[in-house]
Amino acid sequence: MILGKRHDNLILALCVLSLTVLGMIMIYSATNVMAGSSARYGFDPAYFFKRQVLFLAIGIAFAMGLSRLDHDFYRRRIGWIVGAAFLLLLMVNIPGVRHTANGASRWINLRLFTFQPSEFAKFALLAFAAWAIDRNGEKPRQGYRAFLPMLAVMGMFVAVILKEPDFGMAVVILVSFLVIVFIAGFPWKLLAAFAAAVGAGGAVLLILAKPYRIARIQAFLDPISQAQAAGYQVVQSLIAFSNGGLLGTGVGGGKQKLFYLPEIHTDYIFSVIGEELGFAGVTLVGACFLTMVWVGYRIARRARDPFGMYLAMGVSSVIGIQALMNMMVGLSMLPPKGMVLPFLSYGGSSLILHLAAIGVLMNISLKGADGIATADDRSRGRDRWARLSGDRPR
């Protein structure tokens, strides 16, 4: 049993290593011309690559440290974690502290680099959901009386994130939350009604608040007709994939990165992969993410306590959902949302925090493998598989 779970961690580590190494290669390929021709980046073709190496080193250090920290640490300090996450989100509204780019204030300026609080808030909220469900025990079956308090906290965070604005992150958080509470046994009719209400009402409010989103939706539905306007990114991304074919143009051989496709190293790194590595590269990336989610759910099923189980579910789900949404945007299956691809896109906040989350997931796996549980763990965990197996008390 212990060997099997350490095997899970090995598979997880190999998937993360494959994605991060591929990401480093693609970031250099996508940015070397842009950085090497700009005084802003010191005419250094490896500017973004070097910074990503630094972020990777920090992320690995966090992952190794958190893999040794008992995940019960987060359960006992959930109030501090959630409070810190909300405070950081509020700081993006302070002039002189916030960093604004492309009309959005999503970052805190730390001088040497910027930090995106919503990335931390994403994982803090999933830890909160795991704690709340664990604390309620069998109460999720009571429906809205247990659901509404969690929803209130989620709603408060999502409202602040939408103000930045960061619509994509808000969607990722809400969808991941719905996945966790569904697994926990909340009535599916309640969740379906909530999703429908939020989807319809939220869409109307967001469009009224930012009319340009109508143009984005129209461009998504018919990008060719607006190829030089709102549909420009979508069309250029599709051209990249069409150029790639089966095996791609080869690393460094892509043309869309040559000032055609904006945000090529962040939001559209998947398009670079599609052009330079072709269908084979796209399939490899998809397989890695699918394997990570599958292993994450295996780890969750073997967790020693309900909190660890739901936390592992949350981490695995949010990585898979964000990756899927980014890839669907690149393939014009979703409207553009300004969302990075985990482990692959350039960005310190995303890479460091996703690697840290993998460290937490590995700790849950190792603690489950140890087979050591306290009396409190056993008391809270005696029915923990009922929610996953479908054997729910009536």
C-alpha cells in the first residue's frame, strides 16, 4: 500500500516535471525575439526564460517544504489562511501597491516581480470548502442550510476578484467549488439551480457592467467576421494550430509568436505548443493534465481523513479545470478569459503556487500511505468513502 502511494507521487512528479520543462522551452521559443528586440527587457533573448527559472526554483522549494508539512496544519489555521487571502485581494485596490496591465489591476507590485493574490485565494478557498464540509459531517444532506454559509464566503471573494476584473479566475473557483460540494453529497438539484442562476444572472450583470464583453462573445461565435477587431486573438490562435499539423513546425519554427498573437507567453502558450509541436504536443500536454487529475483523485480516495480527501479533490479539480479552460480558449471553444495554463505559462504567482499545491497533494498522499491516524481522524473519517462510492445514508 505504501509503495503504491509513493508510486502515485512519482507519477505526479513526472507529470509536473514534463509540463514545467516543456513550459520553459516554449517560453524561450515564444519570447526570445520579442525580448531580444526590446530595450524594456535589456535586449536579452533569455529574459523571460531566466525569470521563469528563478520562479521554478522558488516553486520547487515550496513544494518540497509543503510536502513535509502535515496537511492538518491548514485545517487548524483555516481562518488565518482565508483572512490573509482576502486581505491580499483588497491590496490590489491600493494605489502605489497595485500593478495594472491591460486594463486590469490583478497584481501587487513587489518591485522585483508582481504577485497575483487571486492565485493564492483560489487554493485558500478550496481549503476552506474542504474544512467546512469536514466540519459539517453529514450535514451536507440538509441542503441549503449548510450550502449557504459556504456560498456567502465564496461570493464575497468572487465579487472582489470580478472587480479587478478577473472573470476567468472567478469561473475556475466557482466550478471547482461546485465539484467539491457535489462529491460531498450536496443535492444535485440544488447545485444545478445554483449554477443556472449564477450563470444566467452573472452573464447579464457582467455584460451590462462591461459592454465590450458582447463584442467578445460575438467574436467567439464568428471570429472570421471580426478578424481585425475583437476576433483577432481567436483567429491568430487558430492559425497557429492549423500551421502545426500533426508534428508541428519544430521548436523555434513557429511564426505566430512573431508579433501576431498577443500574450503569447501567458494566455496563449498552448497555441505556441500547437504550432511548434503539433497535434502530438497538444496530446502530450492533455495526457499529462489528465493523468495528474486521475492521480490526484486516487490520492484523495486514500487520504487518512475527510479534510485531506476534499483538499486533494479541490487541488486536483482546480488544476484540471483551469488547464481545460485555457486549452479550450486557445482552440476557440470558449471566449478569451485572460487565464494562464498551469505549469506551462510564464508567471511567478501561477508557477510557484501550483507547485506549492502539488507539494500539499504529495503530503496528503504520504500521510495516507503512513497509515497513521489519530483518534480524531478515525472519528471524523469512518464514513469518508461513502460520498465517493455512492453508498450514502438515506
